[in-house]
Amino acid sequence: MWRSVVTLVFVFHLSACSNAIDEYHTSTPSFELFEYFEGDVLAWGMLQDRSGVQTRRFEVEIRGVVKGNLLTLTEDFVFDDGEKQQRIWSITKNADDTYIGEADDVVGEAIGIVAGNALNWRYTLRVPVDDTTYDIAFDDWMYRQDKVRMFNTASMSKFGFNVGKVTLFFEKQ
């Protein structure tokens, strides 16, 4: 019950945003999250600070396993400085075509909604920096290009202020 209430509040919040998901209802190809991520996907990306300067680059190997209405994504990151990270997502598809995602470094739940070729995720990621961590809010947009390729941009903020951007390109194997 609680998840349904949180999902509904999030959906109403999204409809009030200036970059509303509804703008993509007629865009194709349709975004089928489970279909796209089942199997192997490669991604390449970069982080930029709030002034647009590239601060890091990375590659990601992603393995997706679908069981019913659950998608498990294992993401293995390798950064340009040699650092390696792994994130494992558990993503549940709701009856209303919204999604709830959880991962160890996600604070609470990620809420996703699809329209046309777009998916918008909203979540807070706990990011380690030196000897501390920061909770960074993500407004994450994925756009299907075709059967194989997808684009992703994510705005990062802290206390409502822009702190950076992530850009990724995905290719289904």
C-alpha cells in the first residue's frame, strides 16, 4: 500500500515538472525497460561538474535478468582513473507501467515512469567522496534511439542546487 501511495505522489509530481514525461507519449520506439536490459548491455559515459567541465569518464558492463515483474541489473563500472564500482539494481514493474528501483547506494527508492521512447527516474544516490558521503538527487532521463542504442542524461542536485550532470550512451549486445 505504501509503495502505491509513494508512486502516486511521484507521478503527480512528475506531471507538474517543466520537462514532463507526457511530452514523449507519441515518440518511438516505445521504451520497454525489461526488454532492453535483459541480457548484456554496454555503456560509456562521463561526469561533468556544475560548470560543464568533464571530471570523469567511465565504461559499464551491464547484465540484466528478468523474472516475472522483477529486473535485476548488475552494473560493473570502470572509471578512467582505474576505480571500479558495482551497483546491483532490483527493479519492479508496477501494473500502471511505473517502476520502483532499489540498490545499496540508493536512499529509499527510485521511482520511474515511461511514456513513448522515454523513461524518467527520480532518486537519491549516496555518493562517497574522500572520507564522507553526499546524498545527491538525480533527475535521470533515458531515451530509446532504436532496438540497440539508448541515450541517458541525468541532472544532479544537492539542496536544490545543480552540482553536475551524467551523460551515458548504451548499446545492447
